[in-house]
Amino acid sequence: MKINLNDPNIMDAGDASKIWGHAKNYVRRTYKSNPSKFPEGSIRKFGKQWIVTTEGMEAITGVKDPRKNEV
């Protein structure tokens, strides 16, 4: 299975939080308090860095990707 790390649907948790209009630590706090909110494979920690997918952000926020609303 090949994973494209240039895919915009894979992002740093801090950047994702900003895109969805939340505090930089929103993803980390949400994961620590309720990890079951994230669909399987939508979040992972690499060293000290949290990586999250668009699917994961949409699941925890209930909001579709705001970048797709931009004109």
C-alpha cells in the first residue's frame, strides 16, 4: 500500500486545529479525553508530532473541511 504524504488530507494536528478554527492543542486534548471519537486510522503520533486526517477532523468537529468552502 502506497501512502502519499503530500496529500492535503493528512496534516499536522496543530495546523488542522487552526483550519477548523480551534486552539492549536484541540486535537491532542480531544484525543486524550475521548479517543473513540476518531475513526480507525485517522490519527497517529509520530515521535512528539500528532498527525490527523481530514476524516478525523470532520468526525470530532462535525464540520466538513473548511478549505473546500474557499473560493
